Amino acid sequence: MSKNKDETIMSDTPRKAATLVTHGGRHPKEFHGFINPPLVRASTVLFNDVDEMKGRRESRYAYGLMNTPTIEAFNEVWTELEEAAGTVLVPSGLAAVTVAILSALSAGEEILVPDNVYGPTRRFCNQTLKRWGMRTSYYDPMDLEALKSALDGGASAVFVEAPGSLTFEVPDIGATLELAKAAGAVTMIDNTWATPLLYKPIAEGFDLSIQAGTKYVGGHADVLIGSISANERMWPKLSATHANLGIQAGPDEIYLAMRGLRTMKLRMDQHEGQALEVAKWLANQPKVARLLHPAMESCPGHENWKRYFGRSSGLFAFELSGTEDDAATFLNALRLFGLGFSWGGFESLATLAEFRETRSVTTWQAGPVIRLQIGLEAVEDQIADLEQALAAIAA
């Protein structure tokens, strides 16, 4: 019998991203010819005999928490996309952050975290890590000298988020990575904004790559899931930490993430194009003080963006020329854009970026910041909604 096409297509050469997300993880021959890997809801796996049960650690499937055909299919394609040694799945992006950090730190050790990090990551570090005897120090991601000084304290790990949460600064990722590695620190990055389609952390030298699959992977605002991929150095520690914590994404969530993955590149291309069009329109509006879109020259670290990314996604922010009350008026006037957290889905969203009271190293002395998730509606309708909401400020 001839091999199934999905098992042989370009098997001897690296696959382009569009082909990989379409064909990766598919083995129809194993599942009676069906295109999609099956949704397996399972806890118990039955063994044929005692010897097989005793040798379960060598088994492909031994318990539903650790591996099923559903988990295996997603991990296969995502690990290849990340160019990693292995991937684990967890129930959310925040869980991905926590498992990554816990795989790198022991009690008494320190992690360096950028001051513009995702808020819940900061909360986890300040509360849970502290309670477990692990230290967190925050650094200005745009100040390499400050990072170098912080590393002199013997930090065991360095966390990177690029672009920064809410204000979208793009650090010099390569220089940051070089400093961290020279100090012997484990390196990890929250790569949710770019995904491996725009930036491949493991290939660039990071030990761990974190992804909130809730966003662009799922793509439909209906799933919570996260992933951590590791290089050869960190894969044993990551897989052991994941297993010992017993944290696994549910089968339905993994299946939905796999379905979303098939169209992720197509959606990312559309998000990018429309977001750039909206950003360029906003740049010419008198009530917009500054665009915080990495692809725009007004965004801190724009040159770093050109060096490390060169492309962008559908999430950015802008500084409003006005007060917090003006920002509330603008947001309340929106009709097409919903007011809500998260991003990466098909719908456009807006939120007031609240970060002034939480950052401890850097300060923001400008106007209110509004974050936009540019969805898949007609860009003309998106711009029209923003235009009427800006007009409401003066009304």
C-alpha cells in the first residue's frame, strides 16, 4: 500500500509555515483516512498485560494526562513550527508563563523580568514566587546597561516580552539574549504577539518559548490554552515540571486550537494588513498624540522591530491627546469595537491600558493609552467607528 500523501509531502525538506500549519500533525492512515486528528477524551488507558503496565514509561500512551492522539498531533506541528526539542500544553497563557518560570527556578533563586511585562505575570512573580522563596527583580527592557548590572547579581533566569505589554516597546532582543547567556541565565520569552510565524525564539537562541494559544492560535475567542516549547537544554526540566504539576490542556481545547492553527497564517496576514491601515489613519488624527505600533517610527524600539520581526500582528495601542475622561468617552462611544480583554480573535476590541501604578522601574508621563485589537471586519467599518468615537470627545 502506498504511503498517505500527508506522511510524505516534503518529508525531506523543511516546510514553509503555510504548508506546515495546514498539514502538520496529520496522519490520516492511522485514523481510517480521516483528515483531522481525532478528538480523544480520555483518562484511563488499558494495557494488555502486567509487563506492558510495568513498562508504561516507555509506552506511547499510558495515561490521558500525559499523552493522547489529540495532544500528540498538536505538539507535533507546534514543535516543528517552533523549531524546538519539545512542547507541553497547559490550560492558559498565564499557566504557560508559570510553568516556564517554575521549570527554570529553584527556591532562593532570582528571575529578571521586564517592567512592561503582562500584568498577571507580574502578579504571579510578586505573590506566588515570593511566597515560594524565589526572587523577582524588574528591569527596563530598553536599558541594556541596567540589565547588565542586574545580571551581576547572579540571576538564574531572564524573562523577555517583545513587544512589551500595553505600550509595545521593542527591546534589543539579540543583545538581551547575549547578556543573559553570558551570565549563564535560563532565557525565556513570551512570544504571543508575534507567534513563531513572525519570530522563532528557539532558533534565535532562547531556551523557552511561551505562547498564549488563546490568542492567534485559537483565533475565535472561544478557547483558553497555552504552550511552552523548549530547546534541548531545557526540555528535560520543562517536561518534568509539567508532569509533576499535573497541568494539561483539555482535549476539547487542544482540538479547537488545532482547528484554529490551520488558518492562523491566513488570519495573521489579514490582521497585520488591516492593523497597519488603521494605524496609519490614526497617525493623522489630531486627537492621537502617538502611535504605539512597532511598525511605526513613533514606537519605542522601532529599529529593533525592523531587525527582529519585520512584520507585525493585529495588536497595538495609541496615546490619546487628552484626559482619562476623554479616553472613557472615546471607549464608550465605540459601536463596532467591543470593550473587552484578550485579543487575537476575529472581533475588534478596545481597552484602556492600565499600568501606571504597577510599573516599578519605568514611568509613563504621557496621556492615556488605548489598546486596539484589529479584527477581521471590513477595515472601512473599523475606521468609521474609530472616527465617530474620536469625534465624540469634543461633542
